[in-house]
Amino acid sequence: MSAADSRPSRAPLKLLVVEDSELDFELLLATLARDGLAVSATRVETREQMTQAMADGEWDAVISDHHLPVFSSIEALQVVQASGRILPFIIVSGMIGEETAVAAMKSGADDYLVKGRLARLVPALLNALSAAQARRERQRAITALEESEQRLRRLLAHMETVVDEERAAIAREVHDDVGGMLTALRFDLSWIERNGDARSAERARHAMSTLAQVMQTAQRIQRNLRPPVLDAGLLPALDWQLEEFKRRTGIAASFSSNVETLELAADPAMTVYRTLQESLINVAKHAQAGSVRVDLIASAGQLSLEISDDGRGMVAGDLDKPTSFGLRGLAERAERIGGWLDVSPGERGTCVLLSIPIADAATAAGNTDTAAGDAGPAPGSSA
Ligand SMILES: Nc1ncnc2c1ncn2[C@@H]1O[C@H](COP(=O)(O)OP(=O)(O)O)[C@@H](O)[C@H]1O
Ligand SMILES: [Mg+2]
């Protein structure tokens, strides 16, 4: 059994041979035939012919002389690489120094043989073919993986949009329906308080105070669902979020901003808002912190938001947890609008830093340094 029989398919190999000597070309073909490899070969000897051949034909492998009058194996290799195809490339040459051979292999040639000692040609060719096959499969796998990651990114972005829209719709219903009915209920109770007998009036007052709490809860649900950033603007929304965080967790929190107003488009505003939201949830869930500080710095074209806590800090592997998507999602969000997210050990605890590009005219200067003071007017406070 000849070496060539081990090839899975025995259709003639399509060989592109870069060679200026017709005689050497014939010798090469004779060697291949003798060793039982069926080929159909085409000879080229200039860059133009080579480029044309690469553009016109399908090839299984390239065998190239090293030094031709107006062309060379290194240039031929470049033509193959520029075509984007992965093809076995074997140099067969009379005179090539060891250094040149090494350089050729480094730049992607598969093998190098000396003319007149071609016994190794067929095995070398078969080896190169299976190596190229492996490279092609690897390339396909990489491309498939990249495409799948792309799809995943788009899906994530889509999901976030869907979730945001869905929540906004529920928030609208809470405001319009529940809010409306609660308001009607308050009118009725206040009528009973004014017109009922003393005992009914007392009960109505009691019911009204319960109702006030229900209304507050409805407002809170509504604001949790529909980020107030969409109604009240970013800075009041961040303030409100910190207030809520303090109320819920009892962890001290301070907020400082170098600007008094900030006009951002919906996307960057939501990115900043969600970054603070997830970071605060993380502080509450993981950090065991006593306090957290939030610093917002907006300057020409650039906004940074830093959330640092004084908790236990992150440990190696935290960011790679297979089921944790919080910080990963934030990083994706930031990248989508041309920014980045950095998570690092702070002085103590953890520091999350978001940096995004913003429009130049987004800020009005001034320095507010509050301990997460009063939030803006509550959206839907008419409910
Ligand atoms: N502020 C923090 N302090 C300490 N550890 C943190 C902090 N934020 C995040 N981590 C760690 O990083 C991990 C990944 O966080 P995240 O991506 O938000 O996912 P999740 O909160 O769902 O676990 C957390 O599980 C936690 O171990
Ligand atoms: Mg989290």
C-alpha cells in the first residue's frame, strides 16, 4: 500500500506549483506519481499568475520553489495568506540556507525539502494536508464561537430592552389603575370622615392612614419598576436610589457629584443608573460593609461613576462565577455605549468604576456634596 492510500479521499490533489523550471516541475510530478499520489498540477512563476490562480481555482496545496527569477516562496506564501485561505505550503528548493528555511517555516510554510532528495515529499504533503485541515477546523470553530458570542450579546441587549419595556408598562398600570382607584378611595374615606358619625369618622381616619401607607408602597413599587431616571432626571434618581438603599439596609451611604445637573440620553443615563443599582445590591448582598460612597464626575465628553465600599472585598474567582451575571452585564452595557467597567479592590473593600463617553453639553458645573439628601419629587405622587 502506498503512502497516498491513507488519504481519505482519492480524488486527484489539486496542486499549485510555483516553479520557473519546466524540467523541475516534470521531476516533481514524476516523484508524486511514483509514490502513488494522484495530482492535477498547475505551474505558475510570477506574482500575477499566482494571484490569478488563487482567485480562479480551488487548491489543495501549494508547492513552491524558493527562489525564482521574478518571484519567491516567501512572496508566494504571502499571496496565499492574503487570499485568506488555509492551504498547505511546502517549499522545495535547490539552494536555501537553514536560516531562510527557519524563517519560511516561521512565517507559515509547512515544510521544506531539498530538490533531488524528494523521498520525503509525499509524506510531507500528506502531513501538511492534515495539519491544514486541523487549522481550518479550528478556524471554523473560532468563527462559530465568535458568532455565537455576538448572538448572545445581541440577545442580552434585547432581553434588557424587553425587561425595561415590560416593567415600564407594569409601572404605568400601577400608576393609572391602582393609583387612580386609591385616590378615589381617599375621597370617599374623607367624605365619611366629614359626614359620618363620630365612630365612623374615627374608623375613616384610621383607614385613611392605612391608605396613605398603601399609596406610598404603590409609589415605591412603581419607582422600582420604572426607573425614576426616566422621569426625574439622573441625579435625583441616583439620590433616590441611595436613600432607598440606606432605608433598606441601614448601611451608611454618601453621594458626591461635581455637577448640579446632568442631561444624558436615555442609554447612558440607564447605564449609570443600572450600574449604581447593581453595585448597591452587591454591597448589600456580598460586602458586609459599614459604608459606601458614590462619586460622580462629569467633564467634557466623559462621565465616571465610582462606587466604593469598605466591606470584605472580592476574592479571586468572584468575577468568573458561572452563574453570576450582574457585573458581567454591567460591563456589556458599558461597552455597548463605548465605555468600560472596572472592578478592583478599593482602599478597603471593593471599588466599581464606570466610565462612559457623554455629550459635551451634558453638564452644568457646580459641586454638590451631600449625604444622599432629598430625592426629587416622586413621580406619580399625584396617585
Ligand atoms: N461589593 C462587593 N464586595 C464583595 N464581593 C463582591 C462585591 N460585589 C460582587 N462581589 C462578588 O462578586 C461576585 C459576582 O458579582 P455579580 O456579577 O454581581 O453576581 P451576583 O451578585 O449575582 O453573584 C459575587 O457573587 C460576589 O462574590
Ligand atoms: Mg450582583
